[in-house]
Amino acid sequence: MFKNIIAPVQAWLLAKGQCVGCGMPLKKGKKEVVDNDNDRIICRCGRIFIYSKGTEKYRRALFEEV
């Protein structure tokens, strides 16, 4: 039940380009180039995101990508 409330809020924050933990804009995070299509963004709270240049969207990093 709790997951049904949190997941849409997290999706909304990611669509706006903000961290799901602290709300900081992900543009201000530390940027590392992974490959030509993706960048790794590390937020100040320690959460890791992947920015896809092709779709211009953020997503949480998978365990293998950390």
C-alpha cells in the first residue's frame, strides 16, 4: 500500500528532473560520463541517477550501473 503512494511521487519528481530523496535539481549534481548516450549523476544525498541524452530523461541507476 505504501509503495502505491510513493512510486507516483518519485516518478513525478524524476520527470521534473529532481532527486527523489532530497528534491535538489539533478542538473546541480556531480556528472560523470558513462558512454556517448548516458551520463551518471550523483546527487548530494548520495543517490545515483542515469541521464539518457537521447530521451532527455532521468532514471534511478540499476545496481549493476553503480
